[in-house]
Amino acid sequence: MLADLLYVTFPASGVRTWIFLPPLTAFAVSFLASMGGLSGAFLLLPFQMSVLHYTAPSVSGTNQLFNVIAIPSGVWRYARERRMTWPLTAAVVVGTLPGVLIGAWARLEYLPDPRSFKLFAGLVLLGIGGKLLADLLTSKTVPQPRQADFVVTESRLSLRTGEFSFAGEKFSFSVPQIVLLAFAVGIVGGIYGIGGGAIITPFIVTFLHLPVHAVAGASLLGTFITSVAGVFIYQLLARFYPGMSVAPDWQLGILFGIGGFCGMYCGARCQKHLPVKAVKALLCFFLFAAACNYLL
């Protein structure tokens, strides 16, 4: 029967679900999340654990596999439209890579059931979301730049400062500050397989006051690179934990990734048509949704 063909079991994880549910869910989440520079992995993780009942440590690697497949379409779109902030990307990657190594190891060694850390992560997201919401409600509406001005130019990077121009304005940021933040986010991302964009993007937008339209591409590319490392690490660590489900479920991860690939491209293409406040409102929504998932 057709129902038997569509309702499948994934041997690596034991998940049973409709074959079209993972890509459809990933498409919807990625389409909206990518506009704010997020992959949506931080929402797919609770979906996998609560809806699909996939609670083994390998869910983290599977979630990062989703990032690896889904993100390139969004990054390509941002790069094609010259909205990639390369100095910011470099600082994020340098900090996040060592963090994700530590996070993956800590997930298996100390946090196979990380309830207390979820509480901490939920409170962090709630705090950042509250600050972003306050800024959103008190900030004045500014004219939307012409689409022709939505390009990143004059990028510079040194050991101390990164600089770039966007939409006729010049912006700068502290490289050590971004690297340290990215290191902490990398640990969280390595533990939960969320990539870290859910934390680092709102922080950069809210506290460093960098434009969300210019930050999104850099955040996605940083998440992609660290997720590649995360998938490799979880696959490698599976050899050292033979009695535990550690390696990613490749079949399930690829299904999520296909939906995310399409959603990410569409979201990146539509982002420049949304006002700054609309993009920040999306970020707020995702932050509070993720915080509630973790806290509850």
C-alpha cells in the first residue's frame, strides 16, 4: 500500500515518520529563519526530540548534517547579491571551530541528557530576545534603503578591528570580542548541533548594532563551516563510543537538508524585500520560540 511506502523507518536512529514530513518542516523553518541569518537548526532539534522522539546523542550530528546540506544555497544567494561580510565571517569561524570541537566532546562525555544546560541556554536566548524586542519597540522607523544599496563594500580586517560599508554607512567591530563570543557559541553549537547562529546573530545585531541585512550571510557561512566540522567529529567519535548512538543518521539528515536547501535559498532571496523591523521581529519570534522549547 502507498501508506506503507510513505511511512518509513530510519534504521540508524529508529525514527518512524512520514517521508515527506522532514523536508516540509525543514523548508518552512529555513525559509523564515534564513532571513535573520539563522539556519533553523535550533528549532529542528526540539522537533526531532519531541515530535520524532529522536533523543539519542546522534541527533546533534544529524542536525548539523542538515546545516551542511541546507546552508550553501542561502550563502550562495547572499554572496551573489554582494551581501557577504567577509571580515565578520572570518572572525566567527576562527572562534567557533575550536568551540565546536570541545562541545561535541562534552556532549558525549558529560551531557548525554543535558537538561540543566538547556535551562541555561533557554535563559540566554530569552535575555537576548528581550533586549532585541526592547530595541525593536523603542527604535524609530528608518527609510528602507534602495535595493541597489544592499551591498557590502570596503571590507577590511586586522587582528583588532573589522570594518565594512553597507547601504552608505560604515560599520566596525572588535575582532577579539567576536572571536571570544564565537568560541562560547561554538561550544553550545557542538553540544546541541544547532550551529550557534541562533545566539550569535541576535547578539551581534542587538549589542554590536551591526545591520541585520549584512550580518545574515556571514552568520550562515560561519554556521556551515562549523557544522561540517561537527558532522566529521560526531562520525569520528562514534568509533570511541560503540555502545552509544553517536554518528549522524545520514538518511534522515539528507531529507531535512533537501527541504532546508530550498527554504534557505528562497529566504535569502526574499530578505532584502523586508524592512529591518520585520527581519528583527522574525529574529525575536525565533528566539522566544527556541527559549520556550528549551525552558519547558
